[in-house]
Amino acid sequence: MTHSAVPPARHAVTRDDVARYAGVSSAVVSYVVNGGPRPVAASTALRVRQAIKVLGYRPNASARALRTGTTRLLGLVVPEIGNPLFAELAVAIEESAAQRGYDVMLTNSEGDPDRERRQVSNLVARQVDGVILTTMRTGSDVALLPLDGVPTVLLNRFDAVPGFDTVGVEAEAGAFLGTAHLIEHGHERIALVIGGGPAGHIEARERGWTAATRRAGLDDGPIARDDFSRAGGHRAALRLFGSPHPPSAAFVSSDMQAVGVLRALDELGLRVPQDVALVSFDGTQESEYTLPRLTVVKQPVQEMAAAAVERVLAIGADSSNEHSLHAPRLVIGGSCGCLGPAASSEVRPALG
Amino acid sequence: MTHSAVPPARHAVTRDDVARYAGVSSAVVSYVVNGGPRPVAASTALRVRQAIKVLGYRPNASARALRTGTTRLLGLVVPEIGNPLFAELAVAIEESAAQRGYDVMLTNSEGDPDRERRQVSNLVARQVDGVILTTMRTGSDVALLPLDGVPTVLLNRFDAVPGFDTVGVEAEAGAFLGTAHLIEHGHERIALVIGGGPAGHIEARERGWTAATRRAGLDDGPIARDDFSRAGGHRAALRLFGSPHPPSAAFVSSDMQAVGVLRALDELGLRVPQDVALVSFDGTQESEYTLPRLTVVKQPVQEMAAAAVERVLAIGADSSNEHSLHAPRLVIGGSCGCLGPAASSEVRPALG
């Protein structure tokens, strides 16, 4: 921690504290915080920002809100708003924030690291009271973002990131749960559909899938890696199930991919769940309306959103980092086999 | 126009112009625009804001961006980010904005008018250079939002709104196109699935559906009104197709509703397109992955987004309001009957 050299403040850090630490006037601190109205030399601004970070200074949001007539504000950065999981997380964060009197401004990076960096700058310059960040960056890359000491929580992280507070789902346990469910249905060769990921890194969902098959004494099934998108799932499934000895089941690491898998199986003339059983990870609204409805390992979206909002507002009062993981649960649909033959047009479901 | 008493400015309006008009110092104008660092009496701030509005003053975004290290910024307000149409519009607006050197900050009102009002206040106070607003408000209600003279374009408007620039799709022509396509397939009783809407107001998609059936000399089909959501479409279709004399086809006013209609038909044991033919309005990515794939009247999302961004950046240079409507197109999927029997697991499509 870079903060360790500074004794914890006994009182709320004020603008005057920052000015004293940086060796500038209180007005200059204000210009830096407010982005004006007077220009500040870059080297001076840097010194002020460092002082803000070291001292943990937060401009008084309530006073500012009274002055400007606006409410308190959180910033949310998502990598892909077209992914229903992130849209649902955004809505849940807005609801949790509203319950505490905060509004949310959202930016969508579309996986572009330069755009994400600018968006973080924009949010910080626009004086958000905290940032909730769902990013594809690895831990060390997150530290490169210009967060300037604004309280930040990383959401949708499966693993702890040193120096940051994180909130995520127990992804390994979830993948284990979903794969074990397919094993209970008697499947002995279960594929994994998942994203590419950085070389050498084995992601939590892959670890959970492997652990479940090995615990059951089964050989590892085939892995199809492709984009976390409907098109990616479609391509992955055409490769997997168009092969000479296709698996009889698959654990799919995201709902978007699972939607593409369903289309590919339909094109290949394979029925779900009679010919191929599926369990998907996420449990978004879209997964409730596929034909058949997907059996899912459902992420606790509301619970994670509430935890992220609570945490980002607590940072500053409490200087140690917290890493909270939340348990997913299995929700039975028509794709695993529990409800009998597919709820297709020709065949009526035996149950539910 | 309240602006008519003021001669059009021959030069770019400056902060000094605003100060002179409001009878305050230039610094006070800056405090109001920047929300600080000094407090300004409410009555003075109101006078400054009125001067800004009357004169059409825009703070110099580029200079501010250089000073604060942030880029130029547009605000986007959507009513429901979980609707894939709005998510796709948001992504397209971000792309169009990025091409012009702007980033986008997004807020999601979830249909709550109070939240929407606060979000507009937040965006204006945070000095966005323009606002693109997709709102459920009627024309006269839009004027109540605290836009404070910030250039604003209303996106996703089917009809002109006096006093505002608008961008939208030719919804009536689109509904006509989709319904006429079902008539070409020989259907004589075509339902409409649509949202509730304000009493007494007949929406553009309903007008287009009516016009197509009447031109063909057919009786009006039944109308099922419910929420613009998957659940709303599901409920509407259970009522429509669970009735004693169900229609043989439906024009569905949104993809989200159509996804719910597909589930309801599956539950009722009705096949698409053999028993019921469907054409949906929107053409989002989700509609490309339903089983069968939906035949859609596709909204020109990229074109509308580009028009909205171009327009919001042009306001100020040009004081008259523009209303631009963009043409949708029919995209054939498996739900209308053109491709033969359903691309279901048991039956292979005859074509495509």
C-alpha cells in the first residue's frame, strides 16, 4: 500500500489539508477538482492529484450537490452494454444506488482500453463520488487507470485484485455445480464452451468444469474457445457438435454463447435436451425465453450490485481492501433434461 | 420561440456576453457553468442560466478539455438499457461520437420520470456538450426537462416535437411493410401486438398496420396491448392465440414482445410459421438468434445514431429545428413462411 507511510486521518480530510500537503493555495485545489475556472500548470495539477490520493481527500459531494442542484453520483464502467448480463448489472446498480440517494452515470468501453481510460478520466473529472468498474483488464492493468484516488470497486471479478476492492460471483463453484448437474444426468463426455482468455491463464469457470469431471472419474471433455457472444457460441458449437464423435452435453460459460449454441444445434438437426444437454452460466432474462428455456447457473446480480454500491460508498472510512464473492444457484430449465423431452412445438414437456 | 426577441448573434457568444446580459461579472458566469468553486446566490444563478439560454452560449468544450485533460462529451438518456434496441442505439451513438472525437455518458431512467429529470440535471451540471434523449415523455412533457439550453436531440421519435430536433424511424411505413408482407403470404386475419400508450393516441405502428389491412380490403384484426417486454409479449400472445378463433398471423411491434410471443406459441403447441406467421419490428441481434429466426422490419440503428450525433453537434450554428425520419427495411427470417416450414429440430428449412 502506498498509503502506509501516511497516518490515518483522525478527521475528514479537507481542501485545506490537500493545499497544505501539495504546497498550493486552497483555490488551486478547487481549480483542479472542478476542472476550472482558472488553468493550473500540469506539474502543479499532478502534485495536487497526488496529495488528494495520498490523503484520501473527497470533495464534499453533498455541499456541491446543494450548490449545483444535482444529486450525488456514481460512475459505472461496463465493457459491453449489449451483453444482457452487464445491462442487468447496470439496472441493479442503479436501483441499489437510488436507495441510497445516488444516481449513476454509465459508460461503455466496448472492450477498447483507450476508450475505457478516457471514460474513467471523464468520470473522475466530472466529480463522481465513486466508480464501479467492470473491466476486462488484468489486475496490474487496472492500476494504470487514472482513477486519481476516487473510491473504486471492481465488479464481476472472479479473483482478488491486490490494491482494489472487488465483488464477484463464485465462478469456479458455479461451473462445478453446472457440470456436476450434467454428470448426474448420466453424461460422460461434457464439453466446455468458453472465451479465449490470456495464454497460460486458466479461468475460474474452466477450473470448476475440470474439477467436476475429474471428481466423477471422467476424462476431460473437449474445449471450444470463442468470443463471449452469440456468434462466438454459434461457431464454437458448429465445431464441437459437427465433429465425428460429438459430446452429449456442454457447460457453456455465458448465456450469450448458449444462445448461439442453441442455433447451431438446431442447424445440425440436434435436439435439446434429447441429443445434447446444456447448462449455461449467467441466468439473464434472455435465457428465460430461449426454446427450450436454458438451465442456468444464475449469477446473484442484485446481491452483487448491492455489495458493490455499499462497498464503494464505504471506502475512505475503511482503508483495507475487501474481496467479496457471492454464490450462484442452479435454476432448472428445459435444456438439461430434468423436465423431460424438449418443450418444442411437436413434443409437450412431461413436467412443468 | 422565446428566442425571437434577441437578434441572432453574428459571432460566437462568449462568457463576457453572458456576463453583460445577466449583469454579473465574468467570474460569476464561470462559477455557475462550472458549479463552483465559489457559491452563487440562487437568484443570480437563475439570471445567468437564463442569459445562457437566451444568448445560446456554449462553454468552449475544447479549451476545457485541454485544461482538464478530458475529451469532449455527449450525454445520452435511455428509458430502458435492458431493451436490446436501446443498448444497440447506445453502442451506435458511441461509435458515431468517437468518430468525431466525443465520448458518451449514458444514463438509464428505467421509465422513472423523476430519475430522468435528475439525470438530465446531472448531465447538464457535468457540462456535456449535447444531450441525446430517448424518452417516453410526450412532446409537451419533454419541454419540462431542465435542459438549460444545452443542445438536445430527441432520438427514437416517430413524430415531430415542436421546439426540438428529432430523429426516428418511419414507423408507420415500417408497420405497413411488415403487415403487407404477411398479407402477401395469404393471411386474412392479422393481429397486432403493441404497447398500451396514452388513451386516445393512435401510435404510428398501429396506423401502419391498420393502413395495410384496410388497403387489402381485410377486416381489422385483433389488437393485444401489453408491456414492451418479453413478459408482455408472452401474456399478449397467450390471450390472442388461446382464444377460440385465433388469428393466423401477427405483426409484433417490438423484438422483445416477439420473443415472448414465440414462447407463448410454443407453450400452446403452435408452430411458427406453419400455424402462426410472425413479423417483428426492431431487428435487434436477439431477433437473429430466436428459433426460428424472426422476420423483421429492421430499424436503421447506425443511420439514426449518426444523424442524432451530427445534429446535436450542429445545433447552435443553425437555429431551426429538423425532424429526420429514416427508412426501415424488411429482413426475411424463418417466422413469416418465406423459407418454408420452421427451422425446428425436426424439420429442415426448404431454403436458406
